[in-house]
Amino acid sequence: MSKKSKRQNRRETGTAGEMSSSDPVMSNRPSGFNPDYHFVIKDIRRVGILAGSFIGILIILAIFLH
């Protein structure tokens, strides 16, 4: 992440005349950023269910073993 901020700082310090429309970094980027995270949401939900069930099992064991 520090690399991104360094790049942004260098770009912000330049004037508008220095940046042309043929800049290869700017031309490769799509106009809108719309990532698809459906597989990440499924994994996070699965981890949450597992964590909740483990905590529930530990609470039940603590009650019965106490």
C-alpha cells in the first residue's frame, strides 16, 4: 500500500501539462472499478459459521464440565 501512496504523491505534484492522454498507466485502467467478491463473501460466511459453532461448543462444554 505504501507504493500506491508514493505513486499518487508523485502524480499529484506534477502539473496538468506533464500528464498526457497517452500515459500508459492511465490508459490501461478501466473507467469504473467494479470487482466481484461473491467467492470471498461465501468464504467469510463459512468462517463465521465455523467460529460461531466452535464458540458455542466451548460454552456448552464449559457449562457441563464445570
